[in-house]
Amino acid sequence: MQRKIIHLDADCFYAAIEMRDDPALRGIPIAVGGSAERRGVLTTCNYEARAFGLHSAMPTAQAMRLCPSLTVVAPQMGKYREASKAMRAIFSDFTEIIEPLSLDEAYLDVSEISDGDLTATRIAKAIRQRIREELHITVSAGVSVNKFIAKVASDWKKPDGLTVVPPDQVDAFVAALPVKKIPGVGSVTAEKMHRYGLRNCADIRNWSLFELRRRFGKFGLVLHERARGRDERPVQPARVRKSISVERTFDEDISGPAEWAPIIEQLYTHLMERIESAKAWNGITKAFIKLKFNDFTTTTVERVGTKAIETDFQQLLLEGWERRLQPVRLIGLGVRLLEEGDQISAPLPFSDSTPSAEV
């Protein structure tokens, strides 16, 4: 049976909610994020702001330089979660096979809808209309035979767009796609591909699987399949959690280990609470840390066999810091978890400091 997949993505979701609730924010450049004075970053921005080159994860100070008239609104996650919950309820009126990717994005598999009049395209239209009427925001949608093409299609006519790629148009649609449209191809990979003359999926098709794997490693197989419009990944209602982490961005740079000791204790306690809440103690395979330096470069260190106790994280942080010996603006602590199908022979060892269920 031919699969029918819908990818739905709310347009500038956080900003859209803020504009919905405050008409004074409509029609002007706005962003949701932290303040420039507190070294915040943007979580999202509306299309008026994007016209100035602004984008998510951009430092707010930089955004203000590019767009001096920018209005920055502090995030209100409670409102966004409520809107996300309402969207999910609308999705579930049509199918239970829903794979949420974030608060504002999800895949739906409607392959088994038995009503002959309720096609995937009509379902996408109905969902978009209900979200517009009930939540007063817009959602873009892509409809096709697999997740890859549906996701690319949802971005095709943003904002407030609907793009349908039926089976007989898949080959031509994919052949013309620029390589950067393939999920996983960032700017560095795209530049490398361009040097080899690979600018669209039609170019990739001229390379053998062996050549692609030799140049791009395991990702070569993904390139080989996506360039031909293939994607066998199912829509998974229950997503497997692969890691648990916490992080903190500082108002002022931390010079090094002497200053971060009390901060690490707080972060570690927070991480332990999250692990306990997820009942994930026996699934931990490794500990990892992340450091972002004052020049915005990032390094991570992870190690199998650590006990995920506080001293392990301190050692990993010291190792990461010694790579650059620069002031730090962000510290993150986390653990990797077993993936589905993996096994461990016995519970991982922990020190006596492992928190109880009362933490």
C-alpha cells in the first residue's frame, strides 16, 4: 500500500502566538528570545524580522544590530505548550499515527484512512483550516509518499502554504531539489558537495553508492536514497529518548574551573532530577559535557564507562576546557541512553551519591 504522509509545521510558531495575543506586534519585526543585555539568543522571529537576515539561535545583540527596530519578546512557554496541545488534539481527530518533532511540527500517517472522500490532501486542508479558526495561527503542510518529501514540501510555500507531491511527480520533484534541501546537509556538507559538482539530487544520482560512501561515509547511503526520493522510515508515535541533558548560558563569561564549581553542583542536581523523573538510570551508556566559549565555538566531550557522578562531569569539563583555555559562556551536562534494540548485561554502577526517588 502506498503510504500517505503529511508533515505539518506552524509558521514562526512562538512569534505567531505573540502576534495573535498582542495586535500591536503585527506587521513589525519581532522575535522571541532572551535580551541582548543578558546575552540571550533568538528562539524564533516573524517574517518581517527574517527579511533583515534574522534567524533562530542568533545572538540577540547581533539581531539588534541587523534590525535596530526589532521588538524582542520574552518566551512564554506555557502559552506555546497549550497551543501545541490544541494542535495535537486536532491531529488526533484524523489519525493516531502522529510523530511530534517539536511543539510546532509533526508527521502524520494517514495511509489507512478508509473513507474514500477523505484524501491526504483534504485532511491537510481540513487541519490547516481548523488551526486557523481555532488557534488563529497558520500552519504549512507537505503531503507525499514519505517523510523526506513531505517535510521538504511543507517548506516549499511557507508561510501558510500547502504543497502536494503525488507519486507520479516524486521523481521530477526530487531531481530538481538543491542538495541543501536534504535533511542533514548543512552548509559545510553542501560546500563539500558543491566542490564535487553535486548541486542537486539529479547530480547525486550520477554517483554510485560506493563513490558516495567513500566521500561521505555512512551519510553517503542517505544521499543515495534521498536523491531517488526514497525514505522507508515509518511515522513513529512513540519517539525513543536518546539523551537527557541540562545546560546554562551565563550573563557574564566564566573564566574557568575555579568559577564554575558551584554552578556544576546545581546543574548536576538538576540533571539527576531529570534522570530520576524519566526512570532512566539503567539505560545510561555514557556521560557527556558541552562547552560554548566566548567566541561561540563549541566543544563536546563524552566517554563510555563513566558512572555519571559529579566528579566524572568535572573531569570531562576540564578536558573540554583545556582544548581552548578560553572563557566559557555556556555549560551543558548530559547522559546518552540505550537505543531501542541495544542491551546491557547488568545495571550500570553508580556511587552512593545516586539520588533516591525522593529527589
